[in-house]
Amino acid sequence: MTKIAASILSADFANLQQDCTRLLEEGVDVLHIDVMDGHFVPNISYGAPVLSCLHAALPDVYYDVHLMISDPARYAADFAKAGAGLITFHLEAVPDTAEEVIAAIRATGCQVGISIRPGTPVEAAFPYLGVVDLILVMSVEPGFGGQKFLPGTPQRLAALDAERKRCGCTTLLEVDGGINAETGPLCVQAGADWLVAGNSLFRAEDPAAVVRLLHGQA
């Protein structure tokens, strides 16, 4: 079954635990933590202390940390200590040292993911199939919540899925940006294993119905 990762960027931060608990009770599988540094992307979000507090309140949840930052290796240990299960970094942030960053994250005990922006050729991620645990395909430009889904995304996922099958590896495919009841199934059909959703979950009148649909149960 497809896993649903709720992006807390769309949560009510005055009631973060309550907001996340509500979605977990409705069937969300993972909490997705978008970290922005104001450098690799123009916005600033939050750091490891927010994850640490959320993990203390909800210790049994799997935390999927997406580092949209310029120096992921520097902060990997902080996020691992705060409760991350998976740490994903952007290939564009460290084009010449990706292997070193992978090793640094592995050393923390976390799983490792690589993300690519919409403008990066999907083939750039091919060498990491079978090397990392997950590849995150951005279906919007990273750095802002609430953007519209880019229609070329399913084709990019399908290309990764075809290469994954060709090399016989088990690297997961995740997609993030504009995922909702319409776009999510398109991504699953193209090969996505994990769907990151923010506004379509946290602001839904009936989030359980959205979760069922994204899980393929509607």
C-alpha cells in the first residue's frame, strides 16, 4: 500500500501535536518535516528543536525529514538525535559531495534519501538507485507550500520507476508538492511509493476520505 506522509508545513503550529495526531488517527503513515534555510531555498521554516518536541510528544511516529538546505551533512546528526527516521537532502545542494553526505547520514543511523528539483533532469538520480533508500521527486519548486502540481511529474516518476525495475533495486520513490485526490493517484500509477501531502490533508473537511483515496481504498 502507498504510504501517506503529512507535511507539517501546512499544520497549525499553535496546535501542532493536536493537528498531527488528528491526521495520524485518520490513517496517515508518516510525518514529513520540511526544513528550509533561507539560502538553498528563499524561505525559512524550522529546525531540529521542533522535531525534537514533536518526537517527544509522538514518539512512535516515523519522521521523514526533507532538508532543503545548503549544508545537509552539517545538520544530519542534529536531526537524527531529534528523532528522524529518514533524512533526505537535495542533490543540487551538494553536486560534488553527494556520496560524502550519504555516508554522513548513514553514520547517524538514519535512512537516506536524495531529492531533485523539477528543473533537474531525472537521470541525475539514476546513479543513486540502489544506493539510497528513497528518491524524492519534487512536483513543485521547493521552498513554498501550497503550489500547484507540475503536470510533467508522473513522466519523471515513471522514468525512475523503469530504471529501478531495470536495475532490480528497491529504492522507494516519493513525490512532494501539490498532492491531492486528483494528482496523488496519477503519481501512484507512475510508480510513487510515498505521497507527501500538506494542504490537501491538514485543511480538508474530511481528511480520512483523502487518506483512503490516496491509499487506493476509496
